[in-house]
Amino acid sequence: MRAVHIARLYLATTFGRRSMLVPALVMPLLFTWILGLGIGRREGPLPPVAIRVASADAGNLDELLIERLRRRPALDVGEAASWDEARRAVEARQAVGALRIPRELSERLLRRDEARVELVTRTDDLRQVQVVEQSILTAANELTGLLAAARVSVRSAGELGLFDHPTAALSASEYFASSLALAALSLDDAPHARVDVRAVGRAGGSGSVAAGFEQSSPGMLVMFAMFYLFGGASMLVTERERGTLRRLAVLPLRPATVLGGHLLGLLVAGLAQMSLLILAGELLFGVDWGRSPLGLALIVASFALAVASAGLLLATLVRTQAQASAVRNLAVLVMAALGGAWWPLEIVPSWMRTLGHALPSAWAMDAFHDVVLRGLGVAAALPECGVLAGFAAVFLALAARRFRGA
């Protein structure tokens, strides 16, 4: 009961001010809105990517290659009068890539030698560059397949003696050209197999990458919960500076009771803040927080416990409010960036994901994505919540040791 009384007083003095509404609710919602719009999920197909093609081919296979490129729905193919003009279009941001077809393309392909084309691209949008590269590779592979089909057709006609008769309607070269054209028509008319790709994430859920408010709402909840709870825990420093802790020390209270009361107050404040942010995320931004209220509650509780414990540890390590404020801001920003609160960890290098999972914020974001994005339940959230509980145990043990010796 004494710990509950300390928690009630701690909540009244630390979180009872109206000014706490700004960092607790207003700022998280504002950042959620801004970040959610900035990384919004695009609906519908992407617009075609513009490229310029400059051909110096002495034969006519370049025309077939360009036609295959035009049939790629992801590309907007424009022909350039020269290679310099194609490159200038890329430099002027009128096209993402410039493709040069060499003079010897047809000659080398007909000799069954390796033929190379040159592609120059911009580097500011790697996704569009990948679209261009894959589309060109697909068109080149189609051209190779058409040439192989035409050769087989000519070989079969030769074996039947169609070119041996003096009155043969077509020569072997003419028959090859006709077979190539027919193969191209057959390829265009043939039904294409469709591949539906579904990545599999942890515990069998969808492995989609979070975007829009699905990313910003949990991310800002995680970041501002750390700001809020770290700020509340730093009030221990103020109590030390004002002598409040010394006065508590003369009362018949164990240090564990005092620390437990502060921890309880932090947990109540953190749970209230995160619950309101979850409700606001659903009502204001249309965030679907999943089909498992119990799983969501478990994540929120375990994360609040881990952050509150980390905040108490921080409060026992610094000596002044200025130090507490500086360390708090740095720690929260680092944990938010490395933990995936600003952007999905799926898009960062592997070393950054590994480093991020040394922090509780990354495990909290993983758990939120399991429940929010992938629609999983309690079983999927249990591993992350277990790790968060482990963080809480370590932080709280260190805080208790430091608090007892303070």
C-alpha cells in the first residue's frame, strides 16, 4: 500500500500538469500525421519509368529488342537520335535510364556470340533503376528465346528439304526472318503465367513492409512513450536535488518500496498515454491495430515496463536535470532511429537491424508489426514481449542497485 501511495503522489506531481499533454499526446499525433503522409503507401500500379534508347545496330534485331521493351508495361520507351542525346535526357531528369545498342548487336547475335548493351541510370531512385534493369533483362531474354525458336524452325525446314528444291518459295535467311516474326507474334498472343508473391514473416504472417500510418502510428507511439517515461523518471533527479529522497530515507520505508512506487506511477502514466495514442491512431488515422486485443495489450504492457525501468536506471546514473535531459534526448533519438520507429527495419542494412535489436525499441516495433501489419495474435507477440520483459528485469535490477547506493 505504501508503494501505491507513493505512486499516486508521484503521478499527481509529475504527470498531473496540463503542460504534459503536449509531449504526451499532441506532439505524437502531429508527428504521426506528418510521417504517415511522408511514407504513405501508394495505391494502384506505379507509373511507367521513362528510358531513352539510342541504337547504332547495322542489322534489324535492334527493332525487335526495342519492340520487346515497348511491351513492358513498367517502361515508357523513347528513342533518341544519338547516345549523347539519350544521356542528356538522363542528366536532365527526363528519363531514369539511357540504353545504347551497339552497331554489332545483330551480327553477334546471329553468329551466336555474346552481345552487350550499355545502360546508364540515375542513382536517386534505386527502385526505378531496378525496374529498368529487370525490364531490359526480360526483353533481352525474350529476344534470345525468339532467335532460338527461329533457328529451330529453320533447322527443321532444312531437314525436310524445303530449301533444296529450285522452286523453293523462301531461302533459309528469308525463312529465318519469317519464323522470327511469327515467333514474336506467338509470344505476344500466348497466355502468360501469373505469379502471386506473398512473403512469409514470423509465425506465418505476411511479410509486408509497413508504410503510411501503419508505420508512423506505432513508431511515434514507441518514440514518444520513451520521451514521456524517461522524462517522468528523471523527476527522481529533481527529488534528489530538492532533498525529497533524503526525507523519504528517514521514514520506515525500504528503498525497494520507494523505487517500486515510482515504477508503478510510471507504468500507469505510460499505459494511459499509449492507450490514448492507440485509440487516436484508430479514430484519426484509420490504423487497424489487429485482431488480437490481448496481444496488443501484452505488447504495450511489456514495452511500458521496459521503458519505465530504463528511465529509472537513467535517473540513478545522472546527477543533475541538465544531464538527465541531454542523455534522455540522445538515448531516445538513437533508440527510435535504430529501433525502426522512423522507418521499417526491413529496408535498412542487416548490420543496422542487428544493432537495432540490441535495444528494446526494435523488439517493440517487431511486435507491433506482427499484430498490426501481419494480423497475428498473442503467440506471435510472446517472443518479443519476453525479450522486453528481459530488458525490464535487467534495467530494474541495475536501477535498484544504484538507487540503494545513492
